[in-house]
Amino acid sequence: MTTKLDIVQIRQDFPILSQTVHGKPLVYFDNAATSQKPLQVINALTDYYTGYNSNVHRGVHFLADKATTAFEESREAARRFINAASLEEVVITKGTTEGINLVASSYGRKFIKEGDEIIISTLEHHANIVPWQMLCEQTGAKLRIIPINEQGELLMDEYEKMLNPRTKFVSVVYVSNALGTINPVKEMIKMARKVGALVLIDGAQAVSHLDTDVQDLDCDFFVFSAHKVYGTTGIGILYGKKEILESMPPFLGGGEMIKEVSFEKTTYNSLPYKFEAGTPNIADVVALKYAIGYVEKLGKANIAQHEHELLTYATEKMQEIPKLTIIGTAKEKVGVISFVAEGVHHFDLGMMLDANGIAVRTGTHCTMPLMSRFGISGTARASFAVYNTKEEVDIFVRELAKAIQMMS
């Protein structure tokens, strides 16, 4: 059961939304790139730097103890958020991109061999393409790509045909950042299990919209970034099953990831610290707990309902605009709408909207192969968050229609 959210009250938590841009009220529809931050998160950063700024895990003084406690509280919040079985399975990273690179480098270099096959999909962000290409170049493994239909949905029968005894790893996005498509990842994991393949799920666009339970999914790895879920930039989470993480060599060497060091030999730290070399981005990790707490307080189901209402409303309005085409019309999708306009470059659309205070994303959205699949150079993309309103959608649609009419 869901509850109607008080969006007017929620917007008070996001001071950035009250500003004007080019003399117009800001309409922020670039949430798939990064969500805005509530005061609870912003204040957490200030509290850390003014109250207990110190390095973590290594000091015995008061500030170090307080900082370490706050740091580890965020790890526990992340564990609860995705329902990992233990804190040992929750690794702090710089974000989704580093999490994928860590797995590709550490697990991949040890266990992927020449002739093995790795499966990704046409919907992937560059962060879930390039690390696997690099691994294949280094190991002689083969990268295979799941195709999609015209709606932007994976062709599951083709995926099933790809799976074979040579398939060692599957790495797929949960929700497409470019199209909003929700992939049937639980089903895909079950299918991969039949051939003994491990599975990584890129959850960057999913965790702010969908309930996430890594134990229920039975994925081997799951990655996400804080800044997509009302947290700050520069940190993320890598979940990995304990027994798999234990089998993997460290990704980076240095302080924290060691137990003992001599010039003859180094022994590595226990999980999850084996993968957390160097001084971390402490303040932003501390703030993650407050971002997760904010989402949990509102209720993810309530957030999802509000965003779905915006998606439905905006889609219906945009379909009435002449010469506009929505790219990605999957049956299951989150609040992301990519679109093109006949005779108008997407950059020009973005500039015209910006002149009216409306922030959308333009370009390839780090999904160049996906854009090539649709035969386009890029799109403009509107993406919604809990603080957006139907009134903002009306402004956006009105100015978008005027811009297309003016430039086409």
C-alpha cells in the first residue's frame, strides 16, 4: 500500500530547487545524471567537517573514533538498503564505474581465460562495456551482446541462445539510464545459473526507484552510486557474495587493505577492507546514511508511484507534440524519457530548454552503441525524481513544443 507524498513539503528539503535560471524558475529534469541533495545530506557534510573531521579505522583519539563509527554506520545503512547478508559483503568504492572495474580487474584477471565468454547487453552504459572489452583484450575472452527490440527491451530468447558452457560472466544493467527500461534481471540471473555463470547487476539507475534485495535476486555482484539516490558524488557501493570476494585478489595496494607488510611479503586485510586501499572519501560516505534514510523515510514505493505518475503524464503530453519521437517505449520503465525531434539537433533542444530554466540531458548518455542501434547521434532526455511536479511537466512540454516549432 502506498501513501500520497506531500511534494510541496519535500521540495523544501532541496534548497537548490528554489533558484531561478535565466530569470525562470528552475525545472530540474536531469535526475538520471545526478539527483539533487536534501538538506539532511548537505548538513551531514557540514557536521563532519566542523565536528569530527578525522581519518578512519586507524586512530585511537576521540575524533577518529567518531568518524569511524559514522563511516561504518553508512556501510550498515547500505547493507540494509540492498539486503546484503553481512557487512563483509559491502565494499565502499568511488562509484558504479569503479565497482565494475574492480570486479573486471580482480575477478576477471584471475578467473576469466582465453575462449571464455562474457555477456553484456545493448543497453549498457560505457562503464559496463569498456572494462569488459579491456578484460577480453587482456585474456582472449569473447564479449557477446544481447540485442534489443524497437521498444528498447532485451530479446530474452536471444539471451537464452547465447548462454552456453563457455559463458563465465554476465554483466547487465538493471535499469537503462538512456531509455528507462527495467530489465528482468532476476529471470536473467536464474538463466545464467543453468550454465554456471556469475552475474553482476549495474544498479545505478535502479536503487532510487525499485526495491532491491540482492539475496532475493541471487546476483553475485551489485553496484550503485550514491549520487543517483540523493547522496553525494564520488562514492558508491559494491556488493559481492562473501565467498567470491574472498577468492579475489586486491584491486589496489596501499594502506588499509593490508594486515602486515614487510619487504619480503604482504598479507592482506579481511573483507571488506581488502578492497578499500587508501584514505576514503569519508565525509561523503558519512552522508550516504542520510541519503538512504531520506529515501526510506519517504518510502521507495511512494516515490516510485509519484515518479510513475509523472512518467505517464509527461509521456501522454509529449506524444501530442508534432515531429517529436520518444526513443524507448518499454512496457516496464522508470521515469526517464529520451526523445528526438525531426529536423532539430538534440543539443539545440537542450539549449532552448535551458534558456527557459529547464535542465535536461543531451547527447549519447554514455551509451554510444545504443544510440547506433537506433540510428541516431543522440537524444534529449528528461528524467524525474521525487521532488518534480506535474506543473513542471506542463512547463517543460509547453517550452519543448515551442522550441521544436521554432527550429524545425
